[in-house]
Amino acid sequence: MDHLDLHDKFYLSHVCRATRALTKRDWERAIGQLSDDEEVDFLVGLAFVKPNYWTCQHCCQLHRRLDSDLPGWYIRDEDYGTCPYGRGAETRKMLQSTYHEIRHSHVQQAIKLTQRPQDDKDGYLEKLLRPFERLAVSPEFLDMHLLMDLWADLRIVGGRCLSFTKCDFWVDVKEISLDNLDGLEVCSHMGSWEVKSAGPYPDSYLSRDCGVKGFMDDIHLALSTPGREVSGYCSLCVTDYVAVAVDGKLLIKRWADLGRYLSPLSRENPEFEARVSGFYYGPAEISVHHIPGSARQRYSEGWSTASERYQRHARVM
């Protein structure tokens, strides 16, 4: 029994009398002695065998899953029930696009139910991995004249959660330009913001980032050389992107590796902390060592058993 993790021993203590005798201890005291990081790790392990629950790292509790809690659905504070932190607690979103945000609860459940399909009694995994599409919508926080077609997909490959997003941007009655893209983000570290200055480059656009440069240079290059695919990556989180301008539109594809089934506070799970640092949460204190293009390659080569039936509907890889 000594080789088992604490959450495994706790689970066995509730299986039958024999295992309860083998794992006998004062569980209230044992759990109470855990640090915050250790308690979240304990709960994540426990949630793995509880298909309808996910772990909130802020209030150190298991929350019951809402069947309507999907990446394309806006979750409200009241939907968190007893969680004192509400919507802002659970994440600091791991990945966001207009009308589509991926939270750590989605990552937990997608990986867990893919590895334990027998627990998916109500088909939640199928809904979670179903491709998401919105057409001719106006992106939040961007130019009011800008329109966007959005296509997004989650895929589990080798126990890792991977995301693909494709956005077509255009402006009615004219060609798209940098003027329309102030506020555009590709991850929490790379985005564009208008910079007004009296210097030699007034109204220029710079990448507002935490040490990552070049995103807006790539967008500018794509717009100035229509038809040419310009690729790039984030050096802090595992995100790859491609930009290409065609017929007055700007197409941006993004691939992101959101990590494995681990506690969001685990040192073995740097994907979470690296991804939620950035614009809104201060400079990145951690980066994930990775090979540029690895997220794109993993997504393109891998096929999740649960989502395979939907992949034939994907437009562009």
C-alpha cells in the first residue's frame, strides 16, 4: 500500500471492508495536514474516478459538472453553486477566442473521459469534443466593423489535450488592415495593441507581450504578401499559429497544447501556469520548453477515439 498515492488510498478506503481495514487512518487529519498544492493534487486524483466532478484549484473543492458547461457556452457565477470565487475562480481561462473559451475543467474532463469511456454515461465527452462553429460574428473587443468566421476543435492525443482554432477575419466593403486588428490575441502572451506615440512610428502596432516578440510582424507580413503563409509560435506556452491573407480576408490558424491530466498547481504541469500568465495576470514566471510546431504536429497526426467520427468534418488542418 505504501506505493499508492494518497487519493488512491482514500478511494480504496471506501470500496469495501477489507480495503478499508488496509487503508485505515484518520482521513480528516491526513487531508488537513496537506498544503494547498498537495490538497488540489489529491482532489484531482480523486476526481479521476468521479466522472461528474472536476477540481477547482481556488476553493480546493470538487464541483459537480454542468452538462451545459462546454467551451462555446458562457458560464455564469451562479452556476458555480457553493464556490465562493464564482466564474473568475475556475480559470483564468487556458485559451480564449470570441464565443469559445477553454477552461481547465474542460481539459480535466476531456482527458479523463477519453481514458475512462465507460464513465461517460450521458455522452458529455461527445459534446465536449464536437467541433464548434460560428459564422459572420463580430469579435469582442475588436473593431466594430470587423467580422469573423470561427471554427474550433478539441482533440485528445496521447493523453494530452490539444486545441485547434481557425478564424477568418474580414471587414465589409473594404480589405482588412492592421487598423482593424487592435486587440487581437493568439495566446495570453501574444497580441496586438495600438501604440500612439510622437516617435518616428506614430500609430504603429507592437506586440503587447511578456517577452514574446514578432506576432504583429508576422501579421503585417501576411497582409502585405497575400497568399503567403506566415507561421510562428509562442516561446512561453505551447502555441503555434499560421496567418495568410486571401481575397481581402485574414485567416489565422492556431494550435495549442493544453497539457495532461494533472493538478493545475503541479510543477509537472507547467502548461497551465505558463498559459494563464500574460496580459491580465502579470509577466510569465514560467515557460514550457518545447519544439516550435509541436502542437500543430501532435494535433494533425493524432486521432482521439472519442472525436474521430467528427474529424472528417474539419475544413482545414
